[in-house]
Amino acid sequence: MLYNIEKATQESITVKEYEGKLISILGDSISTFEGYIPNADGVNLDHRPRYPQDNLLTDVNDTWWMKVINERGGALAVNDSWAGSTVSNHRDVNEKDFGPDAAMASLTRIRNL
């Protein structure tokens, strides 16, 4: 079987389909990195980062979202992620009510993007 060098070369070229595009992230602690998330806005909980964290994730370029952005040629617009946010709004009588804007589905957080 002959090896098709032209085909192999084309497959190894990284496609930059997001070049010139801005990408926003909406997430919880997994998507945070200090210096890349918003400051507390006085409405939501403090926007705490989980990362960087010693011996775990110390470089923003190792986050899942920055890898995607870099590989696809985009640029980070807004990362509205913070530790303590939730997927949906809930109230637990045993815990502090985080309010509706702690949820990733909140209109306030979506508008922030």
C-alpha cells in the first residue's frame, strides 16, 4: 500500500475555523483561572477561581477552554465562570441561598457574555 504524503500533510494541518472569532465561557469552578474570570459584581457570590492550583493546573494554556481556543484560532471574549456557581438555581434550607444569578442558566450571566 502506498502512503499518500499529500493526504497526511493535509490531515496534520490544524484547522483554524474560529480565527477572528471571540469565544465566551460560562461555567463553574472547572472553567476558572485567576485573572481570566470577572471580579465580584456585588450581585453574585465572590467570583472565586479554583485554578491555578499547585501540582494540578498552573498554566492557563492547560485549561480545557484555552486549549480549544488556541487550537482553533479564536480569542477569549468573556469567561463568566466562578467557583460556587451552579448549573441551576436551587435553595437548600441547610445552606445559604446563592440566588438565581449563581446559576449558569441565569439571564444575568448569559447577558454578561
